[in-house]
Amino acid sequence: MRRPLITAHTGCMQTPLNSVASVMAGLEAGADMIEVDVRSTKDGAVVLLHDEAVLTAHGAVRAQDVTLGELQALGPKEQITLLQDVLPFVREANRVMNLDVKEDAAIAPMLRIVEEFGMREQVLLTGCEEQRVACVTAHYRPYQVLLNASIPLALQHQAEYARFIQETCRQAAELSCCGINIHYKCCTEELLHAAALRSLPVFVWTVDKAEDMETYLHMGVHSITSNQVATLVHMREQLAAAPLR
């Protein structure tokens, strides 16, 4: 593959995490997919947050313990962005939204909003290890979900990497995942070969150094997630323009 997809990591191009500005920066830089982190409040509002705790003027609170109105009234230190604030931009640009699910409770309200916007075919669910994938595939079958390769599993089998590859590919295939999502340092040619035999695309995260970008652009991964989207897009264009050897 000479042209892997590029996923804009939330907060790309030095923008605030999980913000409208981050989404727009990724789109403007030419990313194919835009990542955000997803949680839900007590009343089912779908908020874009990475951490479980939100810092407010009255201390740290968990979004899941308060309603959206209560959270806003507490004076959060960061801008609270709702999922519906960013979906229209991705839909209009005809790109894909990478929804990094941070908690099981967010799944149902998140997908209700996706359905309201008619974007079932424009979302990809990530942040899902084995149990969460099983929940999604059991109850929300039409949605595409990636298996997050387990870093603890990789560490457990670091002296026997073939077992890690075998277990990861087995889980992804048995759970009907559309691919594997893995930290780039855990991705090797051996994993890509084993995944390809099972028709499982491999997505790597989060690649920000130019030398690593070059490596994975040539490696045959399906998508590369990066904060430095403009640099990665430029390097991909250079690769596409280079004569085939």
C-alpha cells in the first residue's frame, strides 16, 4: 500500500483537545479521519473528553456523575464540546469520524446521535478492547469497530511476540472487528502479515516523529494517527508522487 489513510489525533496541530478547532484543523490539513474522545454525562449528553475527571472551579468531577447543565454550572476549566457540535463538519467534508470510546455508558447515547445525523457509514469506533468490542458487536452490529490491541498483552508476550500476534488476530476475527488498532511501537511486519491473512487492516497510533512517519508510510499499515497531520500529509504526497520501484 502506497497511500495509507491519515487520522488526525484529537488536539492535532497544537489545538485544544476535543475541540471544534481540533476537528477543523484536521480537516483543513487533509486528514481522512478525525479522532475525538467520547464520554457521557449522567443525563446522557455525549461530551468530548479524554480524562474521566473534569477540572472545574469547584474541583474535579466525573462527567458521568453530573448532568450536562450541572457540569457547565460548575465552571469547567476546559471548553466542553458536544459530539453534535463536530459531526456536521465531518459529514460535510465527507470524511470519517474516529470515535474513541472511553466508557461503556457512552456507547448508546453516542450512537443515537450518530443515527440522528445519518452518519452510520461515516464513523469508526475505537478505544475498544475485547469486552467492549463484544458489547458493541452484540448490540450494535451495523457499526464498524476496531479491536484495540492490548498493551498489557503485548508486554506479557514481549519475549514471545508470535503469541501476541496470534491472540490479537484471533480476538479481532472472532469478534467480527473491521481491523486492529495498535500503538505503533507494538506493530511489526509480522503482525501486518498475520493480519493481512485474515483480511484485517491495521491502524497505528500516535506517530509524530518524521522518521517514524516515513517508516510506517512504507510499512503497509491501513491508517496512521498523528498530531502532526500537515507533515504526514505532505510526506504521503511525496511518496505517492515517487516512481514505483
